[in-house]
Amino acid sequence: MMPLRFLQTEFWASFKGEHGWKPYYFKAEGSSYTPIHSQSEIPFDELGSEKLLTVLVRQFSLKVKKFSIAYVPMAPEYPAAEDKLSIQKEFLSSLEAIAKAVKPYLPKNTICVRFDPAVDFASCEERDEWNKKADSICKGINVKRAPVAIQPPDTTILSLDKTEDEILGAMKSKWRYNIRLAAKKDVKVTRHFATDSDFEAAFDQFYALFEQTSKRDGVSFHNKSYYIDLLKRGCPSSEKRPLITLYLAKHEDDYLAGIITLFCPREAVYLYGASGNIKRNLMPAYLLQWTAIQDAKKAGCPVYDFYGMPPAADEKHPMHGLYLFKTGFGGAIVHRPGSYDVKLLSAYNLYIAAERLRAWWHKKALKKLHGR
């Protein structure tokens, strides 16, 4: 049985429950979904993606009335098939069926159920063909493509089933050079957990780097309590829960960069990263990632997900450098179709109009920031 993706675990849902979302848990029984209080009601060896479904609900105001949106992150799993298009209609129809099954248990003011279906493509062309056909299929059912994707639709996933030497060998030569350069120049990478005596000081250094990254690159971030809560929940434990680690790269007395990762049975994920403005020539980000990759392999994670990047090597894209950085480690590039909605209320049309406007403004602001 395939383990749950981290976004479908109770660990993540409970964490998001403290930051604006309310989690709902369901047990899949054929085509029906039965609400359960928590995933702990299911034996651990049955905690697979085929048996459980987590739905997150967030309330917001639209004019003078309050509504909610339900969100199903990275689910359902796309059935294995040689030709993804051959089972597409059945799969998209299943989204409508799932939304109908869970609707009675959601708040009455829920506008829609939004899915980030777990469908992986090796190229943008394959993904675009799937979405184009989906647009046609959705005209006959109550499913439509959302104007924005909640989860990053493009990523790089590095398989950890090889030796460290083989993983290094599959990287671009410059990446191997940069990892060795950072080590040679005496850049030190340290691991920090929320239970450590020096955690508060270490986290303050990371957050200061976050603030520098935001000013330099226009990256938005949460307040301190958000990351601290996540790190506290993911401390090393005998319990079967994800491990959250803060890594910091330091040279002499200067903190240069940091990342936060999540390790669980299904995957290792690079969640957040930050870097300073000094000594960037020492390549601390490369050594940070390599250290996390080594740790993920030792922890038994099958893959390391770099989690979010531009869809292609477009030099005009403001995040082109991020694309080059993440793809250089030798992983497989994965493209997903984005979010799909099942409409529950007529207010959905007004919500989508507001969402399109917000997305347009964000894109305009990002272009202005990068002078494009």
C-alpha cells in the first residue's frame, strides 16, 4: 500500500488547522466516504492513499457574507495507466463523485471543493494535452479547471534508490563542484530541532535570512510562529510522524543560508529556504541541499522533492535561477495539471472572478519587482 503524501497526513492537516484551516478526515469505502475523527482510527499499516482522504476547509468573507472553500491537496491518486488520456474522463468524474460524497459533512456555505489531483507528467506538452482534453470533458460534468493552482504544479523529484556516488554522478558537474567548493571553503552545515537548547537562537538566524530573501527576491513568508509551530510538531520522536529539520549553513561567524525539510515514509520535501546577501560565492545552498539529501536517504525516504519551480528553462521568467538550481541536482522534472474545482454554490462564479483579479495583480507586481 502506497503511504500517504505529506499533504494528506493528519500531521500536516492538524498543523494547518492551527493556521486558518479546519481539517476533515474520511475513510474511503468503495465509492463512499465515511467521516472519521482522526486518522488514528485506521490501523497504521492501512494508512495508505487508497484508504483515506483529508479535506481542509477555510472560511472567508465575500462582500458581507461568510463562505468556505474545501481543499483536497494532492489527491486522489491517478490510477496507473500506460495512456493517461484513456482513463481521464473516469478520473475527472470521480472528483465530482468525491465532492458529492463529502458535501453533507462540510459547512453549508462551502462554495466548492478544490482538488490538486496527483497526476504526474514528464513534459509540459503532455500536461497541456491532458488539460486541453480535460477542458472538453469538463463541459459535460460539474468539474472545471481552477484559475490558479494551490500547490506548485512543477517540481523536480530526485530518486534516492542509488548510492551517494551515483546521485552525485547524475548531477551537473558544476553542482558537484559547488558542493565540494563549499566544503573546501569550510562552510559548515548544522541541523536543528525545536527540542534543542540552542533552537531559539538558530531559528532567529534563519528568520533573519528569510527577511533578507524577501527584500531581495520579493518572496512572501509567514510570521515566526508558523514555522516554529511546524518545527515543534516535527521534533525527533518514537511516534510515527514526519520529521521537520532546520538546516543552517555557516562560515566563520556568518550565517549564509538555511532550509527547512520534511521527511516521511512517502517522500522527503524541501519546504522552505532562505539565503543572505554575503559570501554567496561560497555556494552554501548547494551544500545545504546535499546534506539534506544524504539525511533523507539515511532516513529511508524514497525520493527528495525540491517542491516548486518554473515550468521550463525560460530566461525571461523571474524565477529562472530557481529552475536552474533545482534541476541541476539530477532529479526527474515533474509537471502536474494544477487545481480542479467542483462547484457547490452559485457564489462560486463571484469567488473565481475575485481570484482571477488577485492572481493578475500578483503577477503584475512580480513583473514590476523584477523589472520585466
